[in-house]
Amino acid sequence: MASMNISVPDPMRDWVQQRVDTGRYASVSDYVRDLIRRDQMQSDEQEALIAALIKGEQSGISKRNIPEILAAVKQELNANRFRLRGSS
């Protein structure tokens, strides 16, 4: 595992140490790794959302009306729930 040294202001250092002192994190490194993982997940989610928005924009104008679109979404959600229950 690689090592990094960072400098933070005293109030930030105190905040991190308080988080470790609660027992939720084993160490300062554990806390920083968790922050980085969360940032990575958020970045991945943002990229997926942007890609979905671009895909939707490029797909053109739908011939369905809003109630038809909502009904299709509800049907798909219910089908996904059924599949998830069946795989448990």
C-alpha cells in the first residue's frame, strides 16, 4: 500500500481525530480512505447520470405522453422487484 503525507489546518485535524475517537474509524488513514471511496462513488454516479441525460437528449422526442411514460416506468420497477425477489 502506498503512503501519502498531507497537511491540514488544525481544526480539520481535530475534526478527523474526533471521527476516529468515536470508534467508527480505526485510524486517520481509514477515515481518509473512506472519504476517497465516497468521492469515487459520487463521481461514478455523476458520470452515469450525465451519460443517461445525454442518451435521453439524443433519443429525440417521445411519441408517448407523460401518463404512458410513468406507467411504463412503474411496470419496469415492478418487474425488477420481482426479479430481485426471485434471485434471493
